[in-house]
Amino acid sequence: MKRWLAPMLTALAASAALAAAPAVDGEVTKVDVPAARLTVRHNGIAHLDMPPMALAFRVADPKLLDGLAPGDKVRFSAERLNGAFTITAIAKRP
């Protein structure tokens, strides 16, 4: 019965982070599907005290990487989850 609890809590934390995290613009520079990481050159992220830079982020769900390629312009939300900078939502932009 407890096996379902940890994934459910993780999903709830990601949902809460998505609702709370402001979105920022960036450009994908690398997609690493096996490691579930996305490198993005992005504008400053005020709520994370992060200046503009390129950074390899974890993704909260590997499905967020579907359809992304280097050079794509994106708008994404990121949070610090379990000590790691993590993208919680992402969408391509024109």
C-alpha cells in the first residue's frame, strides 16, 4: 500500500511547483533523454535567484522532453525540487 504514496507525493509536489513557478523564456541547447535533462540558455529566474545563463535542468517528467530539439525557443517553469533545479512545465514558443 505504501508503494503508491511516494509517487503520489512527488506528483503533488510537481503540481504545486508548477502552479507557483513563474514562466521564463529560453532556448534549448541540448536534449539528454537518457538522463532526463534539458540544457536551456535562459533569461534570469528571479524566484531562484538565477541570472541569465545556460544550465542543464532535470525535468520533472521525461515526457516534457518529447518534441524538443536544440534551437527550439521555449517558455518554461522551474523549481528547486529535492535540491535540483527542475523544469516542471515547458512549451515551445514562436
